[in-house]
Amino acid sequence: MPEAHGQVADAVKGNWVDHRAPAWSRPYLRLSRADRPIGTWLLLLPCWWGLLLGIGETGDIGWQDAWIALGTAIGAWLMRGAGCTWNDITDRDFDAAVERTRSRPIPSGQVSVTQALGWLVGQSLVAFLILLTFHPNAILLGFVALGPVAIYPFAKRFTWWPQIFLGLAFNWGALLAYTAHTGHLGWPAVALYLAGIAWTLFYDTIYAHQDKEDDALIGVKSTARLFGENTVPWLRAFLILTVVLMALAITLAFMPDRSALALVVALGGAWFMGWHMSWQLRALDTEDPDTCLRLFRANRDAGLIPVLFLAAAALL
């Protein structure tokens, strides 16, 4: 298939934005990374983890939970888009200096900063309307989430650990969706949130290895540059931390009121997610950008594993 005009370098080839969306909308959809859906999945999956963990804890499920699942899916698409738009506005000078990102809409001249700001506001307002349909405590958490989202694009300027700030922002949905179901924020959700942050450190370090040479030239910090040749041991530690913290969250939620079978099934989600991450480590070549991108995208499947096991456990 021929390359579409204005296509971003690391977009999924043949994606619907570049080949089917109306021409006027394409720069805005590219700002939202609609041509690269993996980010929406990585933002959404912790939401579904939190919702299903709450259902597993209470043993109750209803139509409101179906709306929470759908609402967080729409909200994840919108807030991922808003966050990426904000990231592109703040990083426009850096993006112009990096081979992989100079084709993004702002540095390539497809949209102006003013147009991008308008798009950012529009996405945020629709997401806010969805948030208003949730429990008041979840609404409050939604407002607090704006802090990590706003700070993240600047983190790589002042810390070698910007992936922590990404984890704080991308896994907030675990807290929000759990609270939307239960009406309160509990320790199981906190442990799940921390598991998500460890997972983000795992997959985004892999992602950051694509840009480490350009990042070094322009002075951008990342865990990929920090860890260097020691990346695999660090990733193994994040893998273990992800599994242990997720298992702790499940145990706190399911004991003592749920059946032993439900607990074992739910814990299977953490266990098999760990095996998927182990496979990624075996396949990783930090000097091959294509492999790094492929493994980064594979984390959609890794994150879906706990969703399936938690859903099965919630029905037991």
C-alpha cells in the first residue's frame, strides 16, 4: 500500500487514519495517536483491571459496571489523545530533532500549536462529561489525575526516570475504575496501581531504547539511557515487581470472602502475565529498534491476560 501523505514514521502501516479518515481530520487524529492504538490499550487496560478487581472484591456486578467498562474505553481514547497532544505541544522542538518523531503533525507543519491546543481542549471536555457519570469519589480522582498528565512531558528534562511519571499517569485508571465500582479507594487498588507502574517501567524502557542515540544528542533523559547494558536485569526486576504487586492486590481483594477457586483463577492472571513478560525479555535486542517497537506493542496482549483471568474469577 503506498504511503499516505503526512504519515508519521512509526505509525502502523495501512492504518485507518492515513487511508480512510477524512483528509481534514488526519493531522488531529495523528496528534491523538489514533494511527498507533497501542497507547490507548496501555491506558485502558489498568482501568479494566481496577473495575474487575472491584467486582471481584464485592461480588456484585450490574449494568453500571458495563457503562464503567465502556466509559473508560471511550475516556482512555480521549485522554490518551489529549495527553499525546499536550506532549507534542511541549516537545515540538525535541520532536523536530529526532528522526522517528520529526514527522509528527506539529514539527512537520500539518497543524499549528494553536490548532493543537483547541484539539486538546475539545478532547478533554468530552472526557470530562463521561467522568461526571461516575461515582463522586471517582470524579475527584479524575481531577487529581491531571497533575501527572501535565508533568509527564517535562520529566525527561529533569530526571533519568521519566517512565515513573508515565506510569503514574497511565495507570491512574486502576484507581478510578475500582473506585467507580466500589465507591471508595482501597488498598487492593493501590497495590494494583503500583503493579501497573512497574509494568510501565518495563514496557516503556523497551520503547525508549528506540531513541537512545537521538536522546543522548539532544540531552533527553530516560531509563533506557540510564540502564544501558544493564537493561535486562532491571527489566527482570520490574517483571517480578509487577507480578508480586498484582498478586498482592488480588489477594487483598479476594480474601477472605471469595472462594479459593476464584482467588486461584485471579492469581493466574498475574502469573501468566509474568510469563508473557519473560518471553519479551528473551526476545529483546535493545540495539534493534524494530524489535523494541514490536515487543512494546506486544504489551497489549500481556495486559489483556489479567483482564481475562479477573473476569473469569469475578463470575465464580
